[in-house]
Amino acid sequence: MAHVDIPALGLLLLVACLVAIVTRRIGLPYSVGLVVAGIALSLVGYRSQIVLTPELIFTVLLPPLVFEAALHLGWSQFRREAPLVLSIAFVGTFLSALVVAAGMHWLCGWGWQGSLLFGALIAATDPVAVIAMMKEQKAEQRLAFLMESESLVNDGAAAVLFAVVAAWIAGADSSAGSIAISLVSTVAGGVLCGLVVASAIMLLAKGSNDHLVEITLTVLAAYGSFLIAEELKVSGVLATLSAGMLVGNRGRGRAITDEGSAAMIRFWDFAAFLANSVIFLLIGSREAAQPIIAYLLPAVVGTILVLGGRAVAIYPIVGLFRRSSLAVNGITQHILFWGGLRGALALALALAAPAALPEHDALISVAFAVVAFSIFVQGLTVPRLLRRSDAS
């Protein structure tokens, strides 16, 4: 972004506030209301210099969203649920990407490069929409934790898989050994980077009793972990996730004072609200400009494949734990499946796809179509499943 369009940003925030007031009164999911508002702004001819780009999502809006969510992930519960969460997030993401890629290749005639890239990027679920929905519906504690933690780790896994496929397309070594090493180093490097940055920030925080300084240091932890990781070619999402978990579990009330901890939570709630609002308004405005009708068949096929891929990512893997303490009941499995919404990260990766791909334009339009289905169909019906879960 060469400069910030202040009037446009002010208008977006005003619209976001109005949408928040209206949606909470009528019981509509906030993210759905924002996308509708973004589409409406576009249809009435409003254009601003703030547009949905990979750079805006990755370097400005994604770090606060991941960091804020990670602050609330309890380490003890994460450690207990880790076998299930990590299996879905890593193995499930890989299986989902393969299902989608194979389907797009065989049913739509896409090349393997475009198919694999689309499968990787569309496997990324959207923690923004998922977490907002869990909060709005006051979901049961374990269900909310599984949904939120899986969506956060899934984002990191999908971004890593996308980077590996993109490197292969660019001509990198594509042997099984090199791909495995790249996957492991990108994941481990991202986690390590986040832990190192957060640890350094907490050491600095111990020397201050000023809550404003403490908040500023957490901002450096969120953005610093992400940007340093991306510079080192490891996972920025996993770096910010691990930094947020470390600050949330080891910083609050320890390295960060009680006053600073309370102020930090309020600040990051506000930052996430702003980022969430801007992302979904911009998604709406970009949705209105997409030539989805021109790619209607691959859009329909892609949407069905994404649902099929999500089913493969959830039901068989959850079934492996049915005789353990991590067993998940039927309605929770259905919510994990249907609640795997797609959103900002998938679109950011789609917009970052190599322009030389023959399927480049189709890939972007199909990604937007899948996100639209996810927001309007799944986003509006998941609350019903959540209410059934509460009643059961």
C-alpha cells in the first residue's frame, strides 16, 4: 500500500459499525452482514483505493487476527487435544487438497499444477469466520476449542502446502525427500521463530510496569514473528500462532502485569474487530466484481469437491479416535465438517497464484465462488447445527 486512503477507511469502519449493530439485533452472523454490505457498496458504484490484495491480507490484517485468537488458546487443553487437532489440521488438510486437486484435474480438465495449487489454497479454513461464529453462538467449550484451534493450525498447514506447490511450479526440486524436508522445516521453523520472538518480547516486558508499553510489545510480537518468519521463508501463520499462545499462556500475569494483561486482551479484541471488518467488507466488494458466471461449471464442481475434501478430512480422522478419550460425538463431527468455512487466507493465496498459470483467472473466480458459498450457505446454517448441539 503506497498510502492509506483515510476517507475510504473511515467509511468502511462506519459501515462495519452499522452492520455490527444491525446483525446483532436481527441475529445474522456478522461476517455475512459485512460481505453483503461490501457487495452493496460495489453495486452502487463505490470504489476506494483500499483493495483486497495478498499484501494487505498477509502483512496487515492476518497477523492480528491469528495473534488475538491464539491468546485465548489454553496450553493445557491444546496439549490434551493436540493428537486430534493436529491430525485434522495437517493430515486432513493434505487429504482435502488431494481430493480437490484430483477432482479439478479429472472433472474440469485443469492441469496438475493449477489443480494442486487450487487444492492447497482452498484447503485453508477461515479462523476469522469460525471464531466469530463460535463467540456469537456461545458454543460449547470443547466444540469451540476444537473449531478454533483446528482452523488456526489448518491455516498454517495450508499456507505451507501452497508454498511447497508454488515452489515446485517455479522449478524447485520436486523429489519426495526434498518436499518432505521443505514441509518439516517450514512448519518447525515457523513455530520456532514465533517462540523465539515472543520469548524476547516477554523478557523486555518484565522490565516495564506500563501497560501501554506492554501492549506495544505484544504488537511487535504479533507482526514481528510473522514478518521475520516470512523473511526466513518459514510459516508466518504458525509463527504468529505460536507467539500468541506463548504470550497468552506464559505472559499474562507473569511477564506482563495484571493491568497490562487486561488492557492487552481489550486491545487485541478491538484490533481483531477492525481487521475482521475490513477483510469481509473487501471480500464483498471483490465478490461483486468477479466473473463467476463465466466459470460457473468449475465453480459448482469446485464447491462440491471442497465439501467432499472437508468430509474426507474430518470423518475418517475423527473415526480413528472414537475409542479414545478424544472421541467426538456425531453432531460435533457434522459441525466440524460443515463449519469449515473458507475466507481471507484462501483468497489471499488465490490472488498470489502465479500469473503464468493457464487456469489463473479461473482459479481466482472459483476460489471466490467457494468462499461465497461458504459464507452465505454454510455461515447461515452452521448456527442451526450449533443450537442442535446445545440441545443434545
